[in-house]
Amino acid sequence: MKIAVIPGDGIGVDVTAEAVKVVEAVGRRFGRRFQLDTLPYGADHYLETGVAMPPDGHRMLQAEFDAIFIGALGDPRIPDMRHAREILLETRFQLDLYVNYRPVKLLDARFCPLKDCGPDEVNFVVFRENTEGMYVGVGGRFKAGTPDEIAVQEEINTYAGVHRIVKHAFEYAAKTPRRRLCMADKSNALRHGHALWQRVFGELAPQYPTVEAWHLFIDAMAMQLVKNPAQFDVIVTNNMFGDIVTDLGAQLQGGLGMAASGNLHPGRTSMFEPVHGSAPKYAGKNVANPIGAILSSALMLDDLGLAVEAASIEQAVADVVRAGQGPRDIGGTLGTRETGDAVVSAIEAGA
Ligand code: NAD
Ligand code: IPM
Ligand code: MN
């Protein structure tokens, strides 16, 4: 299997090295051959060459690789994130990775900032629409930099785009023991675009009688996620709201360093990445938490049909962190590399 590895910027580089180590360990243990090809796309490459991605880069990723693993992008030298838009967002768009799958799973009660919350209370998944919404870049600036500036940023919602992500969430809920599906929107204020989400949700719900479909406005969802996360099994929402609630979800798991994600188009080359960004202040210091990246590699192997191998990574991570090992942000004493080593040892020991 051929995997494109894009470490990217900042701590993306640090955590990707650990995810790669873990995938290689799984390969050795289960006799799988992974060809991991590292690609240089990121801030340094952009500043050196003026090119964020080669012109046929997205097509090449899709045609030549079974999966893509990406660390994080973002560099203070490129404040408008031009390179990241081309590398990260354009890969989501060009490869049509319409499902942003972000599980929120607390591994140990110690990591959760809420009182009386353990693994039984925090265990849900978020499906974030990943190809439309506010992210498409429709709009513009008129008289930029003047006192008369007008800035327009349109939110795009298409019937096909909303339908496929909401349907994906219903299908997931119907197939798993997690039978409650909550859709979040802001249809009380955004009465055009989010009326479409209401319409689609209302059309699909009767087709899934075993799924308990319910709705919250996004502001109320933010509150309920803190008040009582146990009520959530599956969440579906738009691109922007999904971005925000998954940082909240990350903290429920112990912090941004713990959260994993997959950008999926079922059946096609998909892209996996931790939820966090490049955290420049921690870059290269051997302090970043690599667990979100390592768990993202488990999502990747699962998507590639390697469920046993993926489960081994998840078990190894659970064993390590429940034993009190792990990086400082979750109360451990290990560095980034030592955390990766501990997960590798757990895999080698038979996790
Ligand atoms: P961030 O996720 O990089 O970091 C926010 C804070 O969370 C950090 O200061 C740190 O305290 C903590 N944190 C994040 N990841 C951690 C880890 N692995 N281990 C330990 N602590 C961790 O978000 P930001 O500061 O808003 O953004 C920094 C840059 O990253 C920006 O350029 C932003 O645009 C970019 N970004 C990229 C991605 C991505 O590539 N997927 C995601 C989010 C932000
Ligand atoms: C994420 C990130 C990205 C997003 C940024 C870097 C554009 O925050 O993957 O969550 O908003 O999707
Ligand atoms: Mn984000």
C-alpha cells in the first residue's frame, strides 16, 4: 500500500514522525508492506520555490496513493495561510473528500476537564461537511485597506452536498449501536442556507426509523456538549461549525493533541490528519502530543481495510495513556518521541 506523507509545518513534522514509526511497527508485526513516501509540501517548500503544490499535485495524490497522511500546516511567515489553502483545503476540495470524520473518545477520566466525566460519558463522532459552506472562498474584498472596505464571504450550501453528508451520518448511525443523530445548524438566523439543512434532515429522517434524529442550534449544541456530552452519539454539521465543535470535542478528550480525523470520500484516496494545527511555539521541541496523529493513522488503516491493525494501534495508545505514560499535556512525563516509542513497544508487546 502506498501512502503519501506530508509532515507540513511546525509540530506537524514532530507528530508525523511518530505516526510513521507506529505504522511501520504495525507493518512489521502484521506482515504488511507500507510504502510511505514523504512529500515536502509546507511553508519551507513554498517560501523556497514559490509553489505550494505542483500544478498536477492533487491529481497525483489521488492517482498514485492509496491514502494521504498530513501533519499540520501553518507558519507565522505566511500569515494569510496561502500555502495551507492550496495543500490542505484544495486537497479536500479536489479529491472531493466530503466527509470530515472526527471521533471524540475520552480514553481516561483524568484527561477530561469536566467533573464526573469518564469514557462512558464522552464517546461520540462528528461528521463535518468538508467541501462547501464558508470554506469555498466565494466572495471578495472591495476597496481593500480603505475605510470603505467591503468584504463578502459567501456560504455555499448545495442540495447534493448537504444530502450526501447528512445521509452518510444517518447510514453510520443506523449501522452502529450509536443510534442518536443530532444535526446542528443556525437556521433561526441563516434562514436561506440552513433551511436547506432542515429540509434535507427532514427528508432523510423517516428513511432511518431506527435512528433517533434530533436537532440543536449550534450555539445550544456548544452549551450541551459541555453540560452533558453523554447525550451525543453522532453529530452532523456544516464545515465551519464542525471545525469549531471539534476543537471543543478535542478538549473533552484531553486537548487538541489527542484528537484524530479523517477527510474521506468513501472508496477513494482519503486524507488523515490530527485535528490540531502547527502550534509553532512547540515546534521541534519534542513536547507536542503525537497521540492525535497516531490515532489518525489508525483511522487511515481502518479506511484501507486493515481493521485489526487499526485496532492494535488504538489498543496500544489506550494501554500507554492509561498506564500514566504520555506527554506533558495529559499529565505524563514523556516527550513526543518517547510517547511514539511507548506506543511502538505496546504494539510489539501484542496490543
Ligand atoms: P493549534 O492547534 O496549532 O494550537 C493551539 C494550542 O493547542 C497550542 O498552542 C497548544 O497549546 C495546543 N496544542 C495543539 N496541538 C497540540 C499537540 N499536538 N500537543 C500539545 N499541545 C497541542 O492552533 P492555532 O494556534 O490556532 O494555530 C496554529 C497554526 O496552525 C495556524 O497557522 C493555524 O492556521 C494552523 N492550523 C492548522 C491546522 C491543520 O493543518 N489541520 C489545524 C488548525 C490550525
Ligand atoms: C482543521 C483546521 C483547518 C480548517 C484550517 C487550518 C484551515 O482548523 O482542519 O480543523 O479550518 O478546516
Ligand atoms: Mn480546526
